[in-house]
Amino acid sequence: MANNKDFEKDFKLPDTKALSEAYTEYLDSVTFGGKPIGEEKKKPEAVSMAKVDETEKSSTVHDEIVEKIVRKNKALSHSIWTDEPVLKPKKSVWLNTDDDNEETLKKVEKKAEKVENSQSVQKAQEKNAEEKASDNEVIIPFSKEKNHINGTKKEISVAVSADGTVKKLPNKKNFVLKIPDSYYREYDAAAQDKGPVIAGKRVEIIDKRSPEKKPENAQKPSRVEATINVRVPVQKEQEPVRKAEKKAEPKSEPKPDPVEKEESDAKAEEAYRKGIEKAKKRREEREKAKKNNIHELEFNVINSVVCLLIVFGVFAALLVMKRESGFIQSENRNLATFPKFSLSSYFDGDFTSGITEYFTDTVPNREKLKSFCSDFTNMLGIKLNDTVITGDFKTVEKEELDQDKIAKTTTVTAFTGSRTTTTADTKTTDTSTTTKKTTESEKVVDVPDNLDDGQWEGDVIVSGKGENVRAMGAYYGTFENGDKYANTINKWKADLGDSVNVYNMSIPTSAAYYMPNNLKDAVSDQKDNIDNIAAGLNGIINTDVYDALAEHTKEYIYSRTDHHWQPLGAYYAAQVFADQSGIDFPDLDTYDKWEIGGFVGTMYAYSNYNSELKKYPDKFIYYKPDNNDDLTVKYYDTEFKNPVESTLFFDYAEGVNCYSAILNVDQEIAEIDTGVDNGRVLVVFKDSFGNALIPFFTHGFSKIYVCDFRYFDINAIDFCKEVGCTDLLFAISLTSCSTPSKVDCLNNIRIQ
């Protein structure tokens, strides 16, 4: 403060002498209610506000001040500042009565002697304290304010007595020094750089007045507040006090370096700029989010309105538009009709469920809707190159053939000579003696009502594009199921005896030849399963057509949109059978070729109506033998009753039923009289695959009976004996041969 020129200009510090006189006059002006000082109680021992420099000069000054105070207190009873009497003051905490003054002086003299004796010790201590000034010095402020802790600021009022003891002072001892303004104008400027000496120490006067608030022309005395700080070295023996003072004293901060200050200012400016940018960015994000919320709300409202309009629009359209009805070609069935109302049907729920079925089954534009659903479904299915798999495609572990079992297989030769015929010649139309019977050794096994070829073990695989697109079912046959099938037809052979030639033709499906290479290992091998069945046959001629068909895979031997083979493939298979049975087999050129276009078969429905299959349909090409006009064909019901004469071919077949152009439906027993006089009677137990074979046998047998084992309701062994069977052929697809329920059905008709 003393080196600050601006401060020197506005505020002049008093010299030591002037300050002492002013302080003395102030103390002398204090009255004690007219009572002599001696009547007051003994005052406490005088304490110093800072550690005393024990010198002879300080003791003398102190004694002089005390004597002057005593004299003036006796003479004065009024304040020097006002004419009014001073209120009765309380007892002074600094001075005692006259009687006590002598005792006070004696105590001061004794303390001075103690100071002289301990002067050498204190000098040594001060020397050590100066060496550690930065760590061992504290500033002990004298202030009018009470001791407090405010934030990190902590001020403690203490006093240093003559013997060097540091003591805390009561807060009520703090005081404010009142000095007239006139004194500041008369102070010597030279004293500003020195500061007053109190208790033998040079102290620093800190002015707490603000220069801006300093009165220029003061007429009344102004009150000046000053804080006196005394620097006192802390002794080692006062370690607890020193630690407390260090905690109380705020840490002094070094003056910042100009370069560091510039860097700090730059960082502060950069931080401020970034803060502004972040705040701006957050504000923009909030505004953007607010706009997005508004747009989202608008979109949700519009979306809800559109969805409601679509729902109610579709509902209204379904009520108003013309609904589908009748026979549907793609699904080969009649659509549901609206149920008739009755109280019984209403209360048992048949009426309401019938309404639901009707509206579900007769959706307007059903075929177009199925195509759309198919395209959408194909987007979700598994796609491997140009192959699409619908449904849950699964993989199987490959099975190894038992080579020893195959080696033991014997070749059976068909008997082609003349045989004694049974009464079947005269009883073909009289089936009254044919009844159901069940053997005692075996019982009929329950099987599903629907055993049509549509029940595939695997899901549909669509491969290729354009005119080469093809749908096929995955084959998951096992050797175990094949053994079951072989054992079943072995029982047929055992029941019929050696007088009947029994043949087995397990017909492979298109997947055996057209399955994509990347999926061949994921399905069962059809060739291995055919060989496994052949190895399990006893006394049965195995008509293996696998290799014969493999030689013609580039020809049109299988339908692309249907699970059946084409009649051309059946021709190559029939040729193998003809060679084994020793019958006449005319060349294909002798047959009349017929064609039905736009054939979209069952695979279209199994593939969830794949649009590619519908876009590139099949052609159903079948062949009529040259003796077709000489054939006599009758159809019986499944109990071999109620014959109806008809033809072998039904040229009006169309759509999914194109395959029915041969032998019409499966739920009938067909009897074909060929006019061939060789005495051989062929009975064929088949699934739908066997239909395409029959036209190629008309030159080899005198009579042919065609029975679908899935819809046969009489005892099959008795039937064969009654019709005079000489040759029995099982023409069944490999899929049916590997399906346990169908094998059970085949065994049931044997014993029923």
C-alpha cells in the first residue's frame, strides 16, 4: 500500500507521532461517569495485539502512553468531539483505577526485566523463524469484524504477550479507530512509506475505504476504519496454533507471468466461445426436436386416418364386390358356399363358423390376391441363387447302404406261360361274393382320412427361371421306412403265393434329377432308398426305373408345376416293366399324341402360388394307344360295385386336373378289357403316379384292374384271387413308399 502512487495521492497515511497523539486523545476523551479511575475494579493484565519486540525503547513508549491516558482520564469528563455529555460508559477493558495504576506499572517493569533476560533466546528464535519466513509466518489481523469462517477466508484475532505467549482475543475486544478528517490533511507524506511503530514493531496500515467514496470537502469528522496487521513469527512450541493459523490464512497466489496470463486469457476466450457454440447447438437441437415432434405428430395423425380409411374401404369392398364361387382350378376343389340357417346349426355354432369360412374362402379376385401374396412371401423366403425355398427347410443325415444286404438280393424272374384262370372271367361284374375280412394275426391300423399326394414330407423348392422354372418337394425318406414298406409287400407276396408275379416299382420324384446341386446333400438320396427297398424284397421283382429315367432328364419326363411325372416319363418306366414281365411293348411312334396347354399343377398351390410358375405353365402331353377304340373300360366304386362303362381318356380335363385326363379320378376301381388273348390279368395298386403307366400296358395283358390303395375298401388279397390276378404291380411314388401312414394303409387293405 505504501508504494502505490495513486493511493498516496488520494490518501495520506499519518506518521507515528501523530497517530500516537490521536490515539491518546481518543482514549483520554472516554469518561467513566464522573467516577475516578481508582474506583473501577482491577483491570485485566494488559495484552499486546502483536508479538512485542522486547527492546528498551518500546517499554519507554508504552509507559509514557499509559501515564498520559491516566492523567487525561482524570481531567476530562466530556468528549472532545461533541459538547454533549458522554453516556455513562462501562468499565474499560484496558485501564484500571488509580489504585491499580501503580500495580500495573510494576507489572510492566517486571515484564520488561523478563524481556531483557530472555532477549538473547528470542533473538535466536527470530533468526530461525526468518529462515523459514515463507512457511512459519502468519498475518494476525486486528479488525472490527468478529472471528469468522467465510468460504476459504478465516481470520483469527490473537494477542502476543510480553513473554511471547500467543493468546486468542475475545471478539468483543475488536474496536474501530475514530480519527478526524483534518488529521489526514496535516500528515507528513514522508511517514506514508514508513508506517507507525506499535509495541516496538513497524506495522502496515491498510485503508478499507474506497477511493471513489472518499469525501472531498468534509465539514464533519468522517469515520475511518483501519485494520492493523502485525507480522509475528510463529515459534515451534506453538505448533497447534501455527497449524490452525495456516488453515485460517488464505493461500497467497503468485503474480501471473504475462505469457501465462495471455495463454490463460486465450484459453478462457476459447472456452467461452465453445460454450456459446454448445449453447447455440443445444438450442438448435431443441428447436429441431420440437419441429420433428410436430412433424411426427402430423404424420401419425395422417397415418392413422389413412389406415382407418383403408380398413373401412376394404371392409366395404368385401361386402359390395362380387365374390368367387364354384370350382377353383388352382386348388382343385369347390369353394365354400353360404350356409343355410337353422336353429340347430345356429346354437351348435355350425352356422356362424360356416359364414366365416364362406367369407374367407370366396374373397373377390382370389387368384390375383394369391399371386400378390406369393410375390410378397418370396421376398421373405430363403433364396439360394435362383432357388427359392418356402416353409421350414430341414436337412438330413446321409445313410449308408448295407452292402451285405444288397449282395444277398436275388433276381426274380416273372412267369410268362399260360396259367389256369380263376372264375374271375365270368364274375368281373358280379362282386357280391367279395367281402371285407380281417385276419386274426394282424389288426387294422388307424390312418389319416386324407392320404392324397399333397401330403409331402418336405417343403417346396422352386428352382430356375422363365421356361425352366420348376417346383419340387424335398424328399426326406429313411431306410427304416423303406424297410417297413418292403416288409409290407412281402406279406402280399406270401398271401398270393408263387402263382402270382409280384412287381415293385418305387417311382422317383423330380427332385431326384432336378434338385439344385447346393441342396442335394440336404435331402435324402432317392437312389439309395430305392436300392434299400429292393434289398428287403422277398420273391418280388424289383422294377428299378431310376436309371432309365436318368437317361432322359433333358426330355419332358416330369412336370415343372406339378408333383407328377409326365406320360413320357411313364413310358420309359413302362418299358422297364415290359422287359421284366415279357409283354408286347409297341414303340412310342404308334401312339397318338395329345396335348393340353396352360397346365398349372399342384406345385403352384404348394409353393404358396409362386407367380413364376403361373407365368410359365406346363403342357400336359399324353399318348393314346392304337387299340384305344377296342378297349372296354368300366369304373366301379371303392367296394368294387356299381360299374359304369366309360373311356380310358378324358380329353376335357383342364387346369390343375390335367393329370386326370387319364383314368379320371382316383376314387374308383377301373377295369380295362383289352381284347388281348394271352390269359394274363394285371392288377395295379398305385397312387396317382400309376395312372400314366396304364395306356402303355394295353398290348400286354388281356385284362387290367387299376386300384388306388388309398381309396380301396375291400380285402385286396381276396380281390386279386377273385379277378384271376396273374401279375400284381405296386406302382407307387417313392414319397408314398417312405410315408409310414401310407405304408400302414397299404397293409390295412391286405387284411381288412
